[in-house]
Amino acid sequence: MPTPVLTSVADFFGVLFNLLYPRVCLICSHKINDLNISPICGDCVDKIRGNPEASRIEGKTEDFAFDLALYAARYEEVMKKCICLFKYEGKTQLAGPLGKLMSDFAVRNIGAEEIDVIVPVPLHPVKLRERQFNQSELLAAHLARKMNKNMVRDKVRRIKYTAPQTELKRDQRLRNVRGAFLVRKNADFKEKTVLLVDDVLTTGATLHECAKALKDAGAKKVVALALARGN
Ligand SMILES: [Zn+2]
């Protein structure tokens, strides 16, 4: 049978590659022995607490512009470390396993047929220049591939440079991001259902503002999906 032979050849080179270039888990620094190409080990992946009940924030007109917000995991321990390495230390190889976590969640809990287009929450150009990549865009690109959808990445602009939100209370956060996003005039979101993607959801202020800009541009429905939910 040809398949097992091929697998064993692939395994052989995999083992050889691991011997030549031993890989260690980005989170716990233990050696990764399996043939999985993930930058984090299976033990660490198992420690990520998902959101199996698919708990959600329903948008009410007076509170949120999005119709629904979901998150794939809890922002704690391993996930916190992953996001920190991913965003602030440029470990973009984490987009693979983190994106997979989101796409598995999305396939289970959001009907792909309902979504017309995937939009990542944009970074301000100054921040993008500093960081060199938009973490939400890397996650959204993974989702777009898995859900077989188009990602629209340059039609929503972040026009307001905002201070970090972490220390702010909910009403301060809402004020901080008010008017932060603008949809380009040539964008076509009319009557579309948008899957809006962000890394961390805390109060929902950023997703609300971005969803508001999309709704103002004619979007019919905005479903927000974050990788993790913080407190
Ligand atoms: Zn590990």
C-alpha cells in the first residue's frame, strides 16, 4: 500500500529534522518530539480553556452595534502567554494554532453560509508600522481560508490613535475608541453579513465602534468573533 510508505518516509525526514533542529514549545520550553509542526506542545494546547458553551454577548441596539459577539477561549494562563508572544514579541507562527482554535470554534458555532465577508479589526497605521503586522488580520486570514470566504482588509481604517485600553473602565473605553473607525467610500458592505475578527474582547468597546462603522456603511449584520475574552 503506497500511503504507509509515503507516511513512513515523511516520518523519517520528520524525525531527522527534529534531531537536527530540535524544537521547543514557545510556552513551556519543553522539547517537542511529535511531528506536529505547531510551535506549542500538546500539553500546553490542552491547558487552553475554550468556550464550549459558546457563551456570547447579544448586541442590543442601545448597547452594541454588533448583533452578536463570541469568543473562542478564555484569556488566561497559556492563552495569555500565547497572545503576549504573538502580539508583542512577533511570534507570528502562533497565528496557525490560534487561528485553528478560532476556526474550529467558528465552524461549530457560526454558520459559514450566513457570512458574506470576513473583516479584521484594523490597527492604526502608526501601530501597524511599529508592530509590522496586524495580529487580527493574521487570525482573520486563517478563518477566511478555513471558511472559504473573502477577507476584506483595507476597506476599514482606524483613524484615531488610541491609548491602551487595559487600565480603563467600560465607559472610558467607549469614549476612548469613539469614532476610531471609518469605512472607505469604495467599500461594498451593503446588505452584507460581516464576520468581524479581533484578538481580545474585554468590554466590547472596540468591536462596537468597528461594527458601528460597518453598519453605517450599510452592513446588514455584524457577528464579532474574538480569539479570547478577558475580564
Ligand atoms: Zn508546552
